[in-house]
Amino acid sequence: MTSRSPEVQKHLALARRNCLICAAAFGMGAAVQPLLYGAVNVPFVGVQLGGGALFCLLGMLLGAGRVSLNVVSVMTSVVSISSLTATVLLTGGMHSPAFAVFYCLPLIITVFTPGRRLPMVLAITLALGGLVLVSVLSQATRLQLASYAVTYGFTALVAAYGAQTYRRLIQAEQLSQEARLEVLKQLSESEHRLELAERNRAEIERLVLIGQLASSVAHEVNNPLAFVKSNLRFIEEEFGQHPAMPNRDEFHEVLGETQQGVQRIQQIVADLKQFSRLDPLHEECSVEEALAEAERLASVRLHSLGDVVSEVSPGLPRVRMGQRHLVQVLLNLLVNAADAVEVVEPKRPARIVIRASRSTAGVRLEVEDNGPGIAPQVMARLFEPFFSTKPPGQGTGLGLALCREYISRSGGTLVAENAPEGGARFTLELAAAAAP
């Protein structure tokens, strides 16, 4: 048997139930006949039992998948009207109590076969034929025939209109369901595009940060490269002029400086690669490790400006935030602080303080500078996307907006204020990670 959709299975179950209800109705008619007429009418009982048996057979064939819904609908009309016609003729013709059923039979069949046009048309036609046959055999007058026809015509029109209305309701429901599915599909695509846009926005901002550090990185790399090159030239000259081993202490000092320069270059490159890679994010991280990475990355920007002071309490708990995101937040705040102290007038050495301590929720982080502070009109829009006080080409206006977004997603907060002694202070409240 071929697989059926849930909608088709629903219609099949309804049709099988209707067949069983009709079979039960025929069986009940055969059972109550002696009570109504005072004696057993064998032909009447036979018609009722035969109709019930046919409906049971239709239900079983439908359940086994041997017949379609259209065939069952047609057979329902034929069996019902044939049985009704025979019943009326056997119980008094036009004077039979069942004669009035001719008028309501189209309505009944329309109810039992909803949304199907062929059974409705067939039921109206067959019921009209049965009504005319019984009337003619019962020798009805022309006036009676006209009265029956008018009454039946009105009933048939009501049945046809009801069936048409039901079909339209079904079609409207189907169209509404299709429209709803299309809207859900479009909504899902929109959410996917929004998620992709947010991811791209975060990557762009991180690359912008790397770009802002690029000139400082070049300077920081050039310094160790300069004395590495100078030391290598010194070693070459020493070995060229003195084949014998030169002063061992001086030689070890030169080698040590060279190794430190190479390690500094390696560390800068490794930090940049770590920060720019697209590896999966962890849901928690160590604040100390994130601070160390952010300070190393920011050092290429802050190296010549002044002091960076870290006041980190020991034994801080892990926080509910990916390390790459926390590093990006801290690096953004440190670079912003460097930009602020660089433009302060009169010029003074920069002092940036990073504090990390336990709090009720988890960890409290503060990044404070001795720059000019935040102007009131800027404070009101500080965390708005694309708002920036930097000259065109030097910022996207997304840095602080993304910082607040990352912090809020992990259950924390980020606020900005002006410190009493001057300068700006950014305070992060980070939620502690769940205990393992």
C-alpha cells in the first residue's frame, strides 16, 4: 500500500466512521421495525440488513485500501437512495413515514461526504428519481407531484449551496495554511540572514581592530628585528675577525637578546592569529587568560603611550562567556582608552588601569583611563550601532555596541561613566560559569 499523507488518512478515517454509522443506522431500523408496525415485515428487514451489510463492506474495503474515497462516496449515494426507495415502497408509498426522508437525504449525504461535488450531484439526481418513482407508483396527482418537486428543489438547492460553501471554506483554509507555511519559510530565511549578518558584523569589527593595530604591530616587529639583525651582524663580524671563540659572556648576552626579539615577534604573530581565527567558541573562559591575551594584543598600541596597570584579584571564577568574545571586548576598551589619552590636551603620559575582582554575580572588570572623559552628548549615544566620535575611516561605530551585545548575551552588563578624578571608566559585570 502506498504511503498516505496525514490529510488523506484523516479523510479515510472519517469516511470509514461514516460507513459504520450508516451500517448501525440500517441495523437499528431493522430492529425497531416490529415495534413500529406491530409485525415483522420480512422484505423491509431484508432491505435494512442488506443496506447495513453493504455499508460494512464499503468500510472494510476502504480501510484495506481496495477502493478510493470517490468510489465510496458514489456507492454511499446509490446504496442509501436505493434502500430508501425500497423502504418507502414497502411501507406505504407516499403515506410511508420514511417518505419525508427523500427531502433531507441530499443534506445528509452532503454532510457525510463533505467537500465532494460528485456524490452531492448524484444524491440529488437519484433522490429526485426515487421521489418521482414512489409518487408515480402511489398514483400521486399532478398537484402533489408539483408540490413534491418544489419542496425537493428547495432542499436540493440548500444542499448544493452548503456543499459549495464548505468547499470554499476548505480551499480558503488550504490557501491560508500555504500562506502561513510560506511566511514561516520566509521568516526562517530572514532569521538565518540576520544571524549571518550579525556574524559578519562581528568578524568585520574584529578585523577592524586588527587593522587599527597593524601600524603598531609593524613598529613592534621592526624593533626586535632591528636588534636581531644587528646582533647577527655582530656575530658574523666577530667570527670573521676572530676565528677563535670571542668573549663568552658578551656572546651569550647577544644570543639572549636575539632570542628575546624572535620570541617577541612570535608572540605578536601568534596572538594576532589566535584573535583572528574562526574556531568554535567555548561557553566559558578564564578571566586571567583573557586579560593576558588582550593586554598582549593591546601592548603594540599602548607601548609608547604610558603605563598599563593590572590589578587582578587571585582565584577569580571562570565566567559564562567565550574567551574570544571577552578578549575582543577588552581589546576594544583598551584601544579606545589609548585613542582617548592620545588626544588629551595638554599632553600627559597615559595611565590605563585594569581591575578584576569578585562580585556577587561572578567577576567585576573595570577599564579606566586618564583621558578627557566622555562628553554628556556622547554618553547618551555611546552604545548605539554606527555611532563614532573618531574621524571617518578610523572606526566603524560598532565596537562598543558589539561589546554590550556580547556581554548581555552571556548574562552580564556593561556601563560607562566618567571617573571622579577624570577620564572614562567602563565597568563589566560578568556572570560566573556554572559549577561542573
